[in-house]
Amino acid sequence: MSKRYTPREMLEKLISFNTVSDRSNLDLITFVETYLAEYGVTSIRVPDETGTKAALHAHIGPSEDGGVVLSAHTDVVPVKGQAWSQDPFASWVSNGKLYGRGSADMKGFAATVLAKVPDFIAADLQRPIHIALSYDEEVGCFGAPPLVRDMLAKGPRPSFAIVGEPTNMKVVTAHKGIAVYKTTITGHPAHSSQLHRGVSAISAAAKLISWLDAQTADNKAKADPDNAFEPPYTTLHSGVIKGGEAHNITAQHCEFITDFRLLPGDSKEAWLEAYRTFIDSQVLPDMQAISGDCGIEVEELAYVPGLSEEADGLAETEARGLTGDNARHVVVYATEGGIFQEHGVSTVVCGPGSIDQAHQADEFIELVELDRCAAFLDRLIGRLS
């Protein structure tokens, strides 16, 4: 029989695995596989194409459709350049707070779920409890789609999902989506004293970024005052740009990265079409009139769908019943919740800790939050038994 962990002990164990997104998470996945197997629980590994990372899913209880999937990601954001007071992968406790990378985002939820496995097994579950652990959430939610597809294909199929991102155990019923694009511009070099003979890729980028900013301003002006999001509109933001070779040469190359933070139901395809239309009609013709070698390419780097509020959604009904939280909560950050919802699984976001601590130096979770999450899972066991 495997060691019986408390949520705190399990969290300390999970934090000890350095699963920054540019590293493998296989040591953590192997630990979880072994831990579950020692309790007689069979898990299924879903590797990525490189074989250096994997997701995992398992279920406890009857092998029939229904029940809940408890979902978490295993990767964490980097610590490089942050002023940590102690080793971020050797957790410590002070004043009722457990510190370490991933403590809040979101190994606290995963740890509490895993610590409760013996209780799941001991219960007379009438509907299954599914456990889902993904990879690469922090860099684009790349691990969740194949994980969800594999879960649903192999069954049993869960009726609803709880994604345990840090919400202080409040029930979040909607969040924005995110689409990330790289725009690559090829200009035509010329001496800057003969500007009329060249095409500056940087100047073209400036026109495109100005257009993107103008769309955000227009969205702001048209925003629904009753919209619960903050800000209550879709935003188009360019956060990285590089280009040019010298001050006296019209830049031949420039590229920049933009993220579209989309209101639920807002179409990334519609925004991309509008962007491409502006490029093709207002920017590219003038560039190619000087040189046919000029061009503009737009590449999608990542897309995470938003989570939409569900009318009489099962996940919301169940989560509100378990928490007693009947207030409306939406968030502007993206989660894997929209991916479950796109695959027909009713979903909410609800987990321990505060998003304010996520990605910060000396990230922490209050131990009382782990207790609250454990009590939530105890009530869930009762609901499914």
C-alpha cells in the first residue's frame, strides 16, 4: 500500500519536481503513476510527440459514464530572473503559508486531489471520479486537447469537469480565450537617404500594430456596461517586437507577437479575417508596388478557447452545491476549461489559492486553502456516493 499523504505533504512532493514548461515532466508523471498503482488504480499516459512530456488520466469508481473529472496542469512558469528568498523547488512553510513554485498555480489542487485518492477508493462511489493531469498549459495549453480526446475516446466519459486553477474556491463560470499570432514582415532594404526606393518592415509593423490598437479602442468604446469581465471587451495586444539591422537601412525584416484576449463567443476566425483584410488591402499593396519581394505572413502560435457561461450547466450546479457560492465570478485569464467545454463536457473553474500569487517570486498558498479544497472534495465524495 502506498504512503498516505496529507495535502500538504503531497504538495511538497509535487513542488520538488522541477516542471518548468521547457523541461520534462516525466518524473512527476512517473511518481503519480506509481502512487496510483500502489492503490490499485490504473492510469493512462498520453505522451507528447517528443516523448519527453506526458499527460495522465485515471478514474476511480464504476467504469461507466458520468461523474466528474478533476483537472490540473503539471507544468509551472520559470523562476529565472525572479528574486526568490529560498529554493523555489524546496518548499517551506511560514505563517500559515506554503511557499514554492507551483504552490498556487496549480499544484495545490493536484496535490489535494491525489492526497484524497484513498478516500475516493474507500467510498461507495456510484459515479466515477476522474483525475486528469496535463502538460504545457503555461505555454499554450498544448497538452490538454490530446488528453481530453484520449479520455473521451477510451472512456468512461465524465459528465462534468472542475478545473482547479486558483480561485480561492469560488466558482468561476466563464473566462476569456486567447489566440497568439506571430506576424512576420519582409521589406526591401535601401539606404535611408533614398527612402523612396526601400520598404521598411518596421514601418509596416507600426501600421499593423496601430490598427490592432485601434480595434481595442473601438471595442472599449462599444463595450457592454453589464459585461462582468474586466476589461469588458476583447483586447488585441502586441507584446514582443524585433527587427531592423541599422539606423540607416530600411528594415528588411520585422516580426512581432500579438495576443487576442477574446470574450467568450468572440470568434478568433473573424478577428483574423479582419486583420488579414487590412493587411491585404491597406498595407501590402504599397509595399509590393516598390518590390515584389515584400510580404507579410501571419502564423498562429497558440489558441485556448474561452469558457462560456452555461444555462443550467451541470458543472455550475454541482460546484455551487458543494461550495455554497452563488455569486457570479468570471476571470480574464485562460484555462483548460474551454477545451473540456468544446468537447461537450460541462465545466467550471474552482480551486484553492489566489491567482494573485501565480507566477510571482515566493509564490505561496495558504494552508487553509488546502483544507478548504479537501473539505470540498469530501463533499464531492458524498455527492457521488
